[in-house]
Amino acid sequence: MTNLMANSRRTATPEDVAEVEAKRQKCREQFTIESVANSMTKFYNLMITMGFWPLSSIHLPPNPIDTALAQSLGYSAPVIKVIQSLPYPTENVIYDQTLRIFELTRTLDLTDREDLQWSRHPERDLDDPPIDEHLITLMVPSGPEGSIVLLDCDIGAIYHYRMDGPRCDTLEYRVGRRVYNVPEDEDWELYSPGPFKYRFAPFVPAIQWFDGLYQKYLTLRRLPFLDPRYDGDRDMNLAEVGPEGDPLRERIKHKQDVLVELYAKHGWPDFEAWDRDGFLADWEMVKTRLRREDKEQMDSEWEKENQ
């Protein structure tokens, strides 16, 4: 690829800038605190209904927070109102690595003082400058491959990107380079901007983001209990794992099929027919079996490699 071709994909046109601004305006038009809080609550309640999260594991709004701390962190009164108006998972969810929505990513509980502070520092480095005051952090990485999820309280949008930075093939990336005067031959914005990578990241209306997650779990395109990066994502291209017949690919597909069948056995997705307790009782036995099969497969592969 020539430098000209590469740069043409990195340079925003006036039309690109106008399109991003129109997208921002569309987010603003859809945004109310109540609608975002309702979408979040609906999704979190689904995690409970599916048996993934324990019962009574959500702080429902209005939520008390340390307003003096929030003000000292630079949050304005309107942003503090947003923070108080949102639901948050409780401690028994956010610190349990088996209950996470995204790999190596922890949901924050902004009713907690420490999490409220981390909301200004999503990369978990207090030596970095805080992110912009109109943003609150909903999820932070708990490892180098984790994700950051931010809510923009000005426009009601979600930024969701991995710790190593947003994708470089998006409209917002090109416009961010233009707005922040990144030289055409430089890539420093992915490595040097501290916590400000969101300035180059795509965004979607917050309601759309949470409703999209809700639909994926409701339809079992995403599966709780399984590894969220591999086994738990039925929309993942299994060819990226390996060719047909590859042991890891077949193992992922097997786990997915077993869990989908178990949900169907207990009435999912018919909420009236759904037997949560019966599902969880069966899942404990199935989980034990799957772990045993995983160990047997690893032992078999190790023996083959060491013959």
C-alpha cells in the first residue's frame, strides 16, 4: 500500500466532520437520563433473570453518592445528577471475575468512593490527568486486554474500546486526528494521549448500546457463564479460532450448544415458562462436566505433544 493510500484513510474530509457532528446531534436528541437508566436497569435485570447474576445484585436509582467527593473530582451538578440516577451492580457482582460482561473488564459501582474516583481515571493511573468532566466511566479494564466503557453525559453516548486503543478504520478516528491536529505520518494518538483515547473512538447512543446487549443475551447470541471473549460470543467467527475439526474450535462450539440447549430445556426465552431455579441446578452439574471434559482434552493434547 502506498503512503498516499494509507494517508487517504487517515485524513478526515469536511464531510466526515459534518457526519460525526450529525451523529452527535442524533445522540443528543435521544438522550434523557431516565431513558438511559431504564435501558441499563433492563439489561442488568436480564442478567439476574438468566441466572448469571445473583438475586438483588443491583443498586437501583436514585443512588446516594459522596457529592462532596464528586465535586472535588470536577463533576458538575448535572453530571452528579446522572451518576445518582443510574443503576449499578453490587459488590458481589463487580468483584467476581466469573460474572463479567466483557473479558478482563470490571463494572464500576459509583456509589462506592473508590470507584467514583476511578471514574475520572479509567486507565487506573492517578498520575494521568482526569478524563473530561462530562464523561463518567462505567467499566474499567482489570487487565491489559480489558475494555473501557464511558458514558458521555453531554450527548448521551457510549464509548467502548479496548485498553490498547480504538480501531483505526473508523470515521471518528479520522475526525479525531483532524480535530486534535495529529500529523498525517504520526500514530502517537494511540500511545501518547494518556486516558484520552476516546477522542478517537466510535460512539453510539447509550440506549442503543445497552438495548443491543440486552437483545444479544435475550437471543443467546451472547452467552453468560462462558468466557466472554470466546465461548460466550456466538457471533464470533469460529474460523478465526481454527479450521473445522480443530479441537479448540470444536470445544467452543460444544460448550455453546450445551448451554443453549440447557436454556431451552428450562423455557428460555419465554419469561412465563422460564424455570430459573431448575436451570441453575442443572447448570451446576453441566458446568462440572464441562470442566472435566476440558481437563481431559488438555491432558490428551499434552500427551500427544510429549509422545
